[in-house]
Amino acid sequence: VQLQASGGGLVQAGGSLRLSCAASGLTFSFYTMGWFRQAPGKMREFVGAINRSGTSTDHTDSVKGRFTISRDNAKNTVYLEMNSLKPEDTAVYYCAAKRTILTAPIAHVPSVYDYWGQGTLVTVSS
């Protein structure tokens, strides 16, 4: 299984970025997909996740209204649209996959996810 995250970079505060995570080696539609981030010296934290069919999403409070997770099961890809970026959004962003049943609630805890991508760095300058 491979999860390849991309789209990170340097952006000014107030700007936007779109992260992508392409999955291979798994049946993508069987997995809840999540985005997490880890800033220097901090623990990895939940950013957002989307259920298998893409009909349900959840985002952490600090990014609600600014970030949107989505997925394209035909392309085996999950996205994170990030708008109105703030310096405190600076972190390495990781995508993750969790095998779930169709009706499972969205998981927020990193330890329950089965597979992880390599991370992509997002730096927001003030």
C-alpha cells in the first residue's frame, strides 16, 4: 500500500493550497481517509476525514470553514482544500487510510489508521 501526498509549499497568510493524496495497493473505496498534521515539537493532530463514499466529513474546529476534505474514488485520491491559511497551520501534513465498514463513524485518533503517507510540508508565512 502506498499513499503519496503532494501539494505542500510556502504560502503567505491568507493564501490557499490544495493537498492531494494518491492511494495505490488497496481498494480505496473500502477506506475512510484522513488528513493529520504535525508541527515541530507538537503531537500529530487530526485535521479532517471523509467516509468511504464521500457523503460524510469531519474537520477539527480550528480549520472549520477554511479547510475542506474531499475524495474521488474513481481516481483513488483524497484532497484537502486549504483556504485563509494562517501561520499556525504550518506543519507537515499526512494522509492516512483506515479500513472501515460502510456505516462506521469517522475516526479522529491517529493510532487507529492503518496506512500513512510520507507527509508534505506546508509553511505559512506571516
